[in-house]
Amino acid sequence: MISGKHPGEVMDVVAVSDENDPTIGDEMSAPAVAAPSAREFGPDVTVPLPPEGGFTAEDLDRIPDLPPHTELIDGSLVLVSPRKRFHMRMIRLLELQMLDQVPDDLIVEREMSVVLGKRQRPEPDLMLVDTEDPDDLEATWVAPEDVKLAVEVISPESRPRDLERKPQLYAEAGIPHFWLVDRVDGDAVVHVYELDPVRKEYVSTGVHRGRLRTSAPCELDLDLTGLSRKHGR
């Protein structure tokens, strides 16, 4: 069973790291843009200053020049560090196989955000989505009630969020299935969880190495070994 712990240190805007985790915000006014001296990320980079109480999910669509894959967790912006090769190849490996196997009523979405609440807009690495409007090509986010599976591939800098806060948020939003992909001794390991609808927490249903066979949320038979350049291209 996974249960998240809420970080204690308050940070307005955070860069992803083990020691800096986003926390709580509240109501908001229109965001301002910080002067370069407010956050030293380089001469050409400015970071939006949060309004009192933090950002909201809608702000991600209107704040200009946010870095790719910026997330909103507890009202704070999470700026994503460059991804390692394992992370990118693992997403691609799962995505390509899912695209071949999912039924017609499910869509595979890659690195698209899900709005879980006013101050929560994380971006799972992969999702299986059941939507009434699959051809809405202008959509920038997914509603939690449409998500049948959320998948997170662990990165070293995001491990606390991937292990604690994100699964807690997905469970509270009622997403029925969650996978956590890790790397152990060089190999991919997938931890599979199913939602306990009464306790709103995930319960482990298995740990998979080499191959993942499941019937939930649909029939899938996934090879977890093809991470080499030859098979992962």
C-alpha cells in the first residue's frame, strides 16, 4: 500500500531535487514575472513569481515561456530536470507496445497533464484514457475521471514525488490503476497498484520483471527487456 506524506518545507517555486518538494498553495491573483535576480537560473531565464496562495491549474495554460513538462503540485510549479536515457526509453518502450494492444475505447496519452483539482496538475509519463471526445486535438489536459491508468517512471531527482505525493494525489482523485516503473540492477521493474475505493489508497497487486501481463485496466502483455538501442529505437 502506498500512502503519501505531505512535505513540510514551504517552497513557492521549486526546481526538481530530492531535498526540494512542492507544498501547499491557496487562492491566487494574476502571476507576475520575477526579475532575474529573484531566481538565478541564468541570464536568459526568468521564473514566474507565485501570487499569494500559489498558482492554479489554469495558470499552466497562460504563463508564457514555461519550460516543457512543468507540473503544478500543491500550488507550486515543479520544473523538470533533463531526463536520463532510461527514463525516455522506458516511456517509449511501454508506449509503443500499449499502442498495439489497447482496445479502441482507450487512448494512450504520453506526457500530458491531468487536472486533479484547483492547485494540482501533474503530468504522468503515460496514461490510458477513456474519453468521450478522443478527437479534441486542442485539449491541453485530461480530466481524472477519464484516466484509467497513470504511469510514472522514477527519476532520481523526482523520486520523493513519484513514490509519495503523486500516487497520493492520483488515488484521492479516484484513478483506478497506477504503475510505478523503477530501475533495479540495470533492469526495469514495474510495481502495479489498484485503488482501494474505500480508503482511497493504492494496494499492490504485483511486481513485474522481464514481462508484465495484466487484465486491468485492459489486457496487456508487455516486454520490459527491450531497453537497448537496437530494441528501444
